[in-house]
Amino acid sequence: MEAPILIGLAQINATVGRFADNAALIVQAAQKAHEHGVDILVLPELALVGYQPEDLLLRPEFIHAQASEFEKLCANLAGFTNLHILIGHVFKTPKGIHNCASLVVNGKVEGVYFKQELPNYSVFDEKRYFTAGTEPFVFTLKGHCFGVAICEDTWLPTVPQQAAQAGAQTLLVLNASPYTMNKDDLRIEVMQGNICEHGMSVVYCNMVGGQDELVFDGNSFVLDAQGQLVQELNTFVQTLGIVELKEKQLTAAQALPLAQVDNSLPFNSLLKNNDEPLESEIWRALVLATQDYLGKNFFKKALLGLSGGIDSAVVLAVAVDAIGAQNVQAVMMPSEYTADISVTDSQDMAQRLGVSYHEIAIASMFEAYLNALSPIFNSLPVDTTEENLQARIRGTLLMALSNKFGSVVLTTGNKSELATGYCTLYGDMVGGFAMLKDLPKTWVYRLAQWRNTITSVIPERIITRPPSAELRPDQTDQDSLPEYDILDGIIERMMEQDQASEEIIEAGYVREEVEKVARLLKINEYKRRQGAPGPKLTRRAFGRDWRYPITNGYRF
């Protein structure tokens, strides 16, 4: 008869390169696991290093510093007697640098597994840095055989099959799998197909937290050998999940917080709530991404241009949920084209959220620029030049406030605008973090409507009125762009699914609109290259997930 085994999954929020802080999180998780009788503790992929370290891995001193911290960490874990701890870190051998998992027991390394499948697609570049392993790693505890795998190893059947052939009954999987919409169901489906099909149960531990253009959701889970879900931890919450393995059967034991849980938003519990709407999950992703981008880069405050439109309204509401109203400043910068209701609604929203609010009229500044340029413009007709000039005045003012008060500027552009270039370089694109960068306009509206079901923070008129940049008289977005539901459908097919224009037209879209979007997507690459980073939310995001040349003679 096998003795029961308690297995812990610690989904922690690691920071790239902050070795000592990451080690402290690991020790904290190990201490809590030890206090609750855990036998095996699984941590995320590269938990000691943070993910993705990118070209830091090419620096010898980075590798040396991490190795030194790993030795200290092992010494600090020695007191947790007989706790088997799987730690993700970097390991250097004569063959190269490895993405590895070390089994540490009583302060000593009892075995090391080198990741075999190195992803080199989408946001991943692991073949640039790592040398792949070739061998399985299994160990036995209380008569039960455990195998070890790292993230991509389990997305193909080869490594799980190898582990099963080596005798593994349960596969422990360390992950740094970034969030995209609806990815949690896909992960479970893949694990059921690639691991449970071999008769193994699965313990899947994933990282939590924001890192530049990625946000990690956690959503760690355990499957029994039949592929049935035993335990699923919540998204975006640092949690220690514990399951019991007894007589080859897995049962959920408990879930414990590894950090203070923010209960200001719904669905922030430790365990997954399958009734949570996707809008809520995306909102919490944006909150954590913003919180970590600012916090990990030592920004305490943020500011943004509040226009009375839907995008800046959602950015303001997310920012307040992320860092608190006392740390957010909203600036309304009306011009002669700004509607009175835009000012009124901005004042209303700032008051509802309790943020610092200022108004800086730009009409006189705009006039001064026009007067200065008039001898050179020489009575040329008004065009987008004058529209862009207003946006750039606003951008200059925001950056002045940023410099003076040390606040990061949050840009307010969405994915639909970035795709089509419906944004001004050095104007509304100015800023340090673009939280809506991978969120289509239709989703911006959905998030606003959902957030108002929790508390009414966005004035209803902002949601219902036609969107406008208000840079010329009676302007609306649809003067220049297709309706957003049509536009977003074309962008998704063209960008995320790599469909050709003719395929999209055959699917029922109007040729003129498809060709226009294709042209705009192509010619505005130079703008996107100069834009601020923002979190990946969809299947394919602008940034490291989209690598198209600026100089490009090919038509989509």
C-alpha cells in the first residue's frame, strides 16, 4: 500500500533578473508547503530567473550571478526536511545554457532535468539561448514514480511518452505559459491528449505576473490519469495549491494564498470559478499587467489624457483598479473641436473614481503653432497635418507632466487603431505603457459595459456615443474606418489567422473595405515599431509576436 503523498503547486510572480527577490518567493512557498505537510513542491519554469530573460542570457555575469543565487537558495531550503522542491532555473554545462528543473531535497540537488522542446515561434526565442536536453528525469517517492517536464515539452507527445517509458506515473510540469484569451481550456485539452493518454496524471504549475509584453495567468491545475480535473487554481493570483495522491488517486486538498488577495474585484478567489465571464478575466489580466509593469519598473504613479472617449475611460478605470485612485492623474486637454459633453463626461468620470483631474486648454497653443508654420505652409489646404498637430501638443504636455512628477504616461490606443494607423506618432501614441495595445475596439466596449456592472465608473454616454478623435468639426471614427465590428473581424482574420485578402472577401467581407484594411495594416508598421509595450491578450499581438518588415513590397 502506497503512503499518501501531498503535492504542492506554487504559482508565484517572479521578476526577470531579480534573483534574490525570486529566491525569497520560493523560500516563502517552501515554508508554507512544509508547514502543511507537503512532500513535493512544484514551482514555475525559470522561477529563480524570471521569464523571459531574453538577451540577458547572453551575458556571462548574468549566468554566474544566477548560479551563485541558486547555491544560496539551496542552503536556505535545507531546513525544510524531506521536502522535494522542483525549481526552474538556468544551468550551464560544457554543451551550453539549459532551461532546467532541479530537484532539491534537504538543501542538495538530487537530480536535474534539461528542457528538450525549445519553442521558437510566436513570442518565444528559446533556440536562440538554450541547448536542448535529451534525457528523461524520474524519481520515486513513497513507491510512486514521478517524471519531470518543462512547458513546451508537453505540447508534443515525445517527451511525455519518454517519461512514461522511464516509469513515470505522474508528470510534474513547470511552466511559464503566457496568457491569451481562452488558453486555459486549450492547455487542459493538450495535457489530456499528450500525458493522460499514456496513463499518467498531471501536475501543471504555471507562473503568475506581468513581464513587459507578456502577462502570466497562473491557472495551474492537476489532472488524474483519466484526464479528469482534480484542482484548478485561479488566474492572476499567487497561490499554493495542494493535492493528495493516495492509492494512485488524486484529490484536491486545499489552496493557500502566497500574497495578499485583492478582493476589490470579483472572481479573485484562489480557486478557478468557471462562471467567470471572459470580460472579467481580461480585465484582471490588464490590472495585473499594469500593476506589475509599473511596480517592477519602480513607477508609483500614472497619468493619462482623458478625452471623454471610450478608450481613455477604460484605461483610467483599469489604472485605478491596478494602483489606486490616489496614484492616478487624468488630464483633459480640450481644443476648439472638443465637444462640451466630452469635458462634462471626463469631469464626471474623474469624480466617480476620485482621481486627480486637470484641464489644460490647447486652443491657444494650436494657434501659435499654426501661426509659426503659416509662412512655410503658404496657404496650403488643411489636412491631417493640423489634426496630428493637436495630438502632438497633447503628447508634449503629458510628457512634461511625466518628467516633472515622475509618473508614467499610459497611452490609450487600442489594437484596431494600431492596426490601421488611426493614431498619431509622438501624439496619442506617446507614453510608457499601452495597456489596450492588444485589445480590439469592440472588446474595449465589452470591457466598459462589464466593469459598469460591478460599479458604475464609466458614464453611460461615453459608452453609447459615436467614437470620435475630435480633431476636426463633426468628426467620427467611421469617416475613415469601417464599422468596428467589421474592421475587427477583418483584422482578426488578416493578422491572427494569416488569411489573404481574397479569403476574407470570400468569407463575405466587402472587397473595398478588406483592401483598405490590408493597405493600412501594411503601411503603418513604422508607427507600431515606435509604440509603447503592452500586454498580449489575443492569439497574435503587435510587438514581439508580429515581426513584419517596415520596407515591404508584398500585399496581404
